[in-house]
Amino acid sequence: MIAADTSSMIAFLEGDRGADVEQVRGALGADQLVLPPPVFTELLSDPSIGDEVVEQLRAIRRRPLGPGYWERAGRLRAAVLRRKRRARLGDALIAQFCLDNDLPLITRDGDFRHFAAVSDLLVIP
């Protein structure tokens, strides 16, 4: 199983090229892709998203958030901020979901390296 970040999912949905897009495609084809709830929410936040894409996203595997998730996410974000690095809230939520579920993360977003530096998050660029 492997998770995908919003940046790689958007690239995939828009037909972009790249190693991350190929990894998303491969994971989808093998039914191994997990969509973190914050990614699902971010993707659905696009006001121009079509019903067909929504149905595609709904078909991708998701997992619930576990007990203590919000506290762990806050502490993870604080660890990055203590290092004076960029730590957007959405990224912290995605990173913590991946950590909780022992999932590597496919992403184009270089900011996830800050979370990997303070945790066991495995980032696949």
C-alpha cells in the first residue's frame, strides 16, 4: 500500500508526466493506492471538479483516522516548526496519516522532506 499527496494526484488527474504520476498509475492499477482523508478533501475543494472525477476519487481506498490522530499531527507539525521550516497544516495532516498507517507518500511537494526529517515518514518524490 502507498499514499498519494494532492500534488501528485492533481498531476495524475490532469494527465501530466512524471515518476510520481507513473507511481500513482501503477498503485491504482494494482489496487494499492490509499487516499489520505486530507488529500480527498483538498481534491474535492476544487470548485470545477466534475462528477466523473469525484466518482474516480470515491473509488480509491481510504482509511479512517485513528484515536489521537489530531494530537499527533499537531506535535508533528510543532516538531517541524521548531526547526524553522515550512509546515502547512494540510501537509502535517497528510504526513501524520501516512505515519499512522505505515504508508510511504508519493508527492511532488518538497515540503514533505521537513516532516521526513523529524519522523519516519518515507517520501517518494
